[in-house]
Amino acid sequence: MVWWKNPKRSKFGRWLDKIGIQQKDFADKSKVSRATISKLCNDSYYSPGASVLKKVMKTIRTIDGSKRPDDFFDI
């Protein structure tokens, strides 16, 4: 449960909050650093590189198979 709300939270960060997954758990599952996941969640202008995007989307699809990169990132 989130005890505060960040108005600048990215689409990816809001999605993680909605489904109830913590950033550190997602980082462990996706094999992406916690710092990168934090940046993805809190910086709406950050665009991940190809390898990070691939790992993140693979993990997202294990949770919700209908999600696409366009749902979270401006690519």
C-alpha cells in the first residue's frame, strides 16, 4: 500500500501501484536494477534502452499479457 502519492508518477509507476507490486519486487523479478525501476516509475520523461525495455516488458507480460510498451513509455 502506498502511503503517499507522487503527482509526477509515470504510467508505469501508477500501474505498479494499481496492481500492488513494489518496485523492489519488480526489480528482482525482472533482473533490472532497483535504481532503473525507480527512474522508470518516477520520471515520466525517461525512456529505457532496448535491453531494459525487453526485460521489463517480459516481466509485465507475465502479469498482464495484453500490455504493450506504448501503454507505459513514449517510444
